[in-house]
Amino acid sequence: MKEIIVSHNQISFVYIAEPIRKINASHYELTSTRFSHENIEYADVSYNPNLSNVVGFDPYKIDTVIHNNIANNKK
């Protein structure tokens, strides 16, 4: 699997164990994320108003991380 698009849903948690390169988890009601592998090159977790900027993956190991309009611990 190379890409997964799970945007525009109402789930609160995403856990992906399969090796993928691109994930779009935008426009959710996510409260946390966790990616358990090193293959992701692109992650979009934007427009998750309850998502903290503390995430369950190392954003420095991913080429592109989009995180517009998340809570950033402002609640």
C-alpha cells in the first residue's frame, strides 16, 4: 500500500501499522495520531480542531507534514 486517504470522517483516533508513503487524515475530529513505521513521506493532519501538536510520530522523519488548523494545546 502506498497511500491512504481517510479524510472527512468522524473518528477520533487513527493508528496505521502498514507501511505506506502518504497519509491524508485531514478534516477529522482526531484527538491523537500514531504512525508506527518509518516509510511515511507525507502526512496531512490539518483541520482537526481537537488535535494537539504533540503527535505519536516523529515529524522530523517525514518530508512533508501539514498541520493547519489544529488545536496546538490551545484548549
